[in-house]
Amino acid sequence: MTALAFRFGMLAVALVIDRIIGEPRALWRRVPHPVVLMGRAVERLDAALNDRRLSFPERRRRGIAAVLLLVAGAGLLGWLVAVLLDRLPFGFVLETILVAVFLAQKSLLDHVAAVGRALRKGGIEGGREAVSEIVGRDVTQLDEAGVARAAIESAAENFSDGVVAPAFWFALFGLPGLLVYKVVNTADSMIGHRSPRHHAFGWAAARLDDVLSFVPARLSVLLIAAAALLSRRSAGAAIRAALADARKHKSPNAGWPEAAAAGALGLALGGPRRYGETEVEGAWLNADGRPDAAPADIRAAIRLVDMAWAVFAVASALAMALTLFAILR
């Protein structure tokens, strides 16, 4: 119980550190970011185990084995680091900083804001170039509204994946939970898609990421709804849109924060999109909203997601206080 309260406290501080400092580029130019190291591990397993000459079932089995190796390695490393830090004077300070490294609120907002600035200053070509940095789809055919919608969708989805989910698993299981989530999420982003090379091998990474993101995605809806209420927008519209449309999304989780943001902002998000040569007939989320998103809507989305972050940080601090109160009673 005391450990849980302590984790909530570290989480609240880590959320603030990440929001203020973000990604110190000077540091990561000198040493590799931990997520970069995770990506290298995924690449090596992909190169070593994913043999195209093998049958689909065998490649799937090898993909399962690769994910199990990644999970076991990340969990063991997280446990060893936690034990080491627990034995150091003020090791909790280092642990809090480490947690902040794996959160992405400031970098998320910076990248999304860059899309709005590019649209205003560089027009549609500038906007397409900026949004291509944060989405995996083909952006060459997007108009201004499409670019703005893509940026807003990325803000909502990555708030769930990059902030809420890692924080959630740290709160439950400490550093082992945090590192396991991050390595699975990294693997999903690299091999968890239905390309000819990764349809079989990446199946386990994609499915496990779906499982680990299930609760955080729905928690994100509540945070976005609370943020809408505090921002004088409609919390009810956010929740109604999520309940009505989230399951229409091709992802079992991404649709929840995206639909909630669509409802809160009064926008229609989603719709058809292209990934390379593949056209995906995506459903509209909050179809009654405005489809003609603009740079001003990007700014509104940033404010909404930032308010959701603030709600999450305060809730973490309150959870610490309530847990301590329950212990001391």
C-alpha cells in the first residue's frame, strides 16, 4: 500500500517534469534514448527470426517468441533497475526522472503545434510535411482540413499511448510495468502492421499492444471529458461520441480518445485515409461535427489535451494523498 502511494507521488512529479522539460535533445544526441535501444532490439529480432521463406504459422510462432523475449527482458531490466534504485540514497529521485523520460506530453504537443504553425506559414505543403512527422499515412493528397484532422487525431491517440498508458502501467507495477508497456508499444509501431513482411511476425506485438492499451484508452476518454468540462466544452458530447463511434475505428483502442476529442471539439474526425498504396475506408467519428478542421482547431485540441494532462497529474497526486490517508487511518 505504501509502495503504491509512493508510485502515485513519483508519477505526479514525473508528469510535471516531462511537461516542463520534454525531450532534452542535447542529451539524446550524446546517448541513445531508451526507446531507441528498444527499437534496436526489435530490429535485431526481426532480422534474426523473421524469415520470409517460412510458412505463415511458423513466422507467427517466431513473432510470439520474439515478443516473449522482449517482455521478459524489459520486465527483468525494470525489476533490476528498481531494486538498484531502491538501495541508493534518494534513488526515488532518479526513478522519477526515469519515468519522465518515458512520458511524451511536451514532445507530443510540440509536434502537433508545429503542424498548425506550418499550415499558417507554409500553406498546405508545409502542413503536409509537418504532419508526415507524426502520422504513418500517405499525406500527399490531404487538403488543409485533412492535415488539421490528422494532427488532432494524432494528439488524441498519442495522449493515450504516450502519456496515459505508460503512466498507468507504472502506477500498477512500477518500472517493470512501464518498460514492458514501452517495449510492446515500440514493437507494435515497428512490426505490428499488416505488411507482407510483418503480417505474421508482428501479430503478437499488435495483439499484446491492444491488450495493454485497452484500459488506458478508455481512461483517456474520461480525462478528455473532464478536460472538456473544465474548458467550458461539452463533456457529454465527448463521452457520447466515444460510446457511439469508438468501435467503428479500425483500431480497438485508438478510436476511444479520438472520438472523445472529436465530440469535445465539435469536429468530425477519421474518415477515409491512405497508407502507401492502400486506401482505408475509415469511419467518421462524431460524423455530425464539422469536417473542415483548421489551424485554430489544432490549437483548441492542444489546449484540450493539455488540460486532460493536468487532470491526470492532479488525479495522480490525489491518489497518492488518498492512499496515504487510508494507510494512516
